Amino acid sequence: MKRTGFCLKVKPDRLEEYKVRHTEVWPEMLQALRETGWSNYSLFLREDGLLFGYVECDDIDAAVAAMSKRDINAKWQAEMGPFFEQLGDQRPDEGFLRLEEVFHLD
């Protein structure tokens, strides 16, 4: 499994709602993530809106592409898009900034 880290920025006025939404992720969305290879997936949110995500999968590009074919993902991305800054016309799953791994302790 390869590790991937990424960042997005949640709008300050949407932080609390964003947290609530992630306590209620739709079961179909969770199932789709698992079926498309996402595992050990975590999101971390700083009080200024900086969001750090971490996921393990064999191929992040393939996992994102597989999710993009799921109707439930399109619905989730449409609902979550307004929570983020600086996405332009991109969906959140297309606009996250991937981070280079520079250290890992086994």
C-alpha cells in the first residue's frame, strides 16, 4: 500500500458543519471508498480550515478515477464542494493538493 497525504482549505464559516457532515458520512459513500481501494483514510482539520487528508491505497490515481465513476461520489462531491476555498470549477476530490512524503517511520 502506498501512503498519500493531501490538503484542502475549508471555509472558516463552514467548519462546524463540515465536521458534522463527517460524523454522518453516507453508508453508500463509505462502501464505495472501500470498494475502490481506499483504506486507512483519515481527515484532520485545523481551526483555521486547513484540512489534511491521509489515505493508503495501491494507486491513488486509480482509486480517484474509480470513485469518479460512482454516482454516490458525484452526489457527495456536489454537496461538499461549497465547503472549500480555491477549487474553481474542480470537485474536492479533483482539487486537493497532494503532498510529497519525505519521511516515514515503520
